[in-house]
Amino acid sequence: MPISVLVVDDQELMRMGLKMVLGAHPDLEVVGEAGNGDEAVRRAGELRPDVVLMDVRMPVVDGVTATARIVAAGDGVRVLVMTTFDLDEHALGALRAGASGFLLKDTPPEDLISAIRSVAAGDAVVSPKVTKRLLDRLVAADPTELRDPGVLDVLTTREREVLEQIAAGRSNAEIAAALFLSEATIKTHVGRVLTKLGLRDRVQAVVLAYETGLVRPGG
């Protein structure tokens, strides 16, 4: 079955362009579109697509609020946020709301297609290094966003080390080299970290690492 996609953007021209790009790939199917967040929530509930391509700055209901409502519905719909600026505070809000990541709107078509496939497979597609730059800027500016570090007490010492490595934007292979462990072992540790903390993917792990102060802006 093709991957079903709901395209959400307040600009009709942008929606048309995305539909054309996605339509050129037989494993992807655009099942609907929406021009604002309120319509996106309704359409996501009706269509239950595999992936929602979500603009963040829209009228009526913004993409952050729409993302939170779609994720909270528990239908397994995954959201991939698209934004114009890589340091857009709205993008961070979408990540906190449960988005599986974000891409810039000038992302090359082949990267967009790859991202949709990855998200549909359950992976996070935003570069943790991009997320790190975003968090560096925003957490430094607003320390009230920090959360109780006690939520990390469920982790072992090794799992904390792995979480720190994830927050630094390192891949499993890079973490394995840094900690002198096998890549398979790191994969197991990453899975345990996500499960224990109730996180969906590595993106949310990076966000939580910053919010709890496990890693610091600029660190």
C-alpha cells in the first residue's frame, strides 16, 4: 500500500507544488489537503493518513496547535513540520507537541521524499544537529522551559550517557565509537531510553535532554 499523505499549507501554490512532487512517486499518495490547522485536524481524523506535512504559520489554527491535537487523537498519524526558518520558535513548539521532526521549505524534493518515507516507517527525520541549534537559542533565552530533571531517574548511568550523545546529534555508529560499544548495543540502549521516558523518537529525546538540563545551551 502506498504511504498516504495529508498536505497542509495556507498557500494554495505551495500545496499544489507539494502534490506534484509527491505524485511523481508511486509509493506515495496525497489523500487530502488543508489550508489551516483547524481543517488539518478534521481531515486527519477523517482520512487517518500515515503522514501529515504541516505548515506551522497558518490562520485560524496554527500548525503547532494542530500538531498537538492530531498527536493527542492517538490515531498513529505522524506529523512532519515544514517551516521557512530553521530557527523558528514555532518549529520547537511543534516538536514539543509531538511532531516527528521538521524540514525547511527549501528542502530538495529527493530529501523531502526520503523524509516522508522515514517518518512513515516510524523514524525521526529532523537532523538532531539542527534541533540542537534551535534549542541552544531558545532555551538560553527562556530558562523557564526547563523541566524537573527527576524524570531521568528511571535511566541507568549508561542510558544517560547515550541520551547525552543523542542530544549532541550523534548517530548510533558515532555513539558506539565514543562509548566503545557495538552499534547493536547502542541501538538497544536507544530503544530503552525512548521506552522508559515515553518518547516517540530521537527528536523528542533531544528536546527532553535540553528541557531537563542534562545538556546545556552551547555545551
